[in-house]
Amino acid sequence: GLTEEFKKAMDDFGKESDAAMSTLLDRYIESDKLGDLCQALRYSGNRAAEKTLREIKARNPHREVKGLATYCLAELLKDSGRKKSQDEAERLLNQVMEEYADVKHWWRGPLAHVAKADLFELHHLALGKGAPEIDGEAVDGKRFKLSDYRGRVVVIDFWGDT
């Protein structure tokens, strides 16, 4: 288990992080440079990330920043595993497609492209969904379909080389 010292250190870190986010929002909420922060928050694990992204989405005047905040908030909610959050994520991803399609994600391209992929994931690849059909060739050269293994545990390892 976690030691009491570790728990206290994590709590202190969380409080410091919350204070930093609060200061950032107080001083820089209207900055056109917050798009990078939105993308960093999405992957940060910071307990204030959702609240901060909501604030940026609501209060930042720059379209690109609002688009990135909306997308990153949707991603954070999509990956939460909570049904209510996933429903909100779907609404936000549709908003991204409608209002911010041309805004660029720092490495994945236009938000329309990434939001479309995330919507596909929500609709077809989430827990509880049936696996999509896969028709391929096994290592031994034999053709197979994933549906041939329905009802059995299957591990598929996708890889390739050049």
C-alpha cells in the first residue's frame, strides 16, 4: 500500500497543481497561447485538468484555443469510462466537427480528422461493443476471420516491418 508520507506528498502536489492552474486561469485566460496547454492537460493526469479545460473553453476568446479546449475536454471525458462523461464527450466531439474542423491538433492534424476517429471509437470500439470484423492472414499464411473465434478469448497483435 501507499505510505502516509507518499499520500501526503501527492496531496501537497495536488494542492500546488490546483493553485498553479488557478493562477494561470486568473492571469492568462485570454491568451492565444493556451492551445498547447490544453493538449498537455489532456495527457497530464492533473486532477484540475477537466475544470481548467472547461474554463478555457468557456472564457478564452480565441477560436483555435476554444477548439483545442473542446477537443481535449472531449478526449479526457471519453477516456474516463463513465457513461455520462462519454455522452458529453460525444456531444463535444460533434461540436468540434461542426465548429472547429479546421483547427490543427499539434501532431494529429485537423480536428475534424481526429474527432471523426474518436467518434468511431466511441461508437464501435468501446467496452461492451462487439469487435469489428477482421479478415486477415495469420503468421502461418492461413486466412482467418475474427468472427470464426466468437465466444473465445482472442489476442491479436498487430505489427509490421519494412
